[in-house]
Amino acid sequence: TMVLLLVTGIAPEHKEFITDDLAPGSLGAAIMYFIFLLIVTFTILNLILGLLVNVVVVITRVEDEVRTVEKFRKQFASLVTILDQNGDLQVSREEFEALLVTPE
């Protein structure tokens, strides 16, 4: 009964195969089958975990890039407001040349 519960819990879709084909013939074959199921299960879980980690890495890189672009945009906007002398939110050639003469 314990073997039947174990088989039903681990591989319910293969219950007939295990109880009818493997169990009467060889206990070693049944044990090898369970080891095979465990290896396959952990391999699939490892594959899924690797995919999830890869997705997290890609999302982190994208978010870092978005933060960097936003930080640059804010710094550039503040620089334009500092350099803009006539208030049109554009740096003219004269304003840029004045920056080159006195780089404060």
C-alpha cells in the first residue's frame, strides 16, 4: 500500500506502467525509474529557474537604462535652463559661445 501511495503521488499518470510492468519484474528497475523521474523533474525546474533569472536580469538592465536616461535628461534640462539667457528654452549659438568663453 505504501508503494501504491508513493506511485500515485509521484507519477499518477504512470501508475499502471509502474505497478504492472516494473514492480513485479524488478525492484531495481522501479527504483531506477523513480530516480529518472527525479532527475527529469529537477532538470525541468532548473531550466525554468534559469529562464526566470534571465528575465529578471533583462528587466533590471532595462530599468537601469531608463533611470540613466531620465537622470541625463534632468541634468541636461537643468543645464539648458542655466545656459538659456533669453528664456526661450533653447541654447543659441551666442549663448553656447559664451559658455565656451566662461565655462562656469
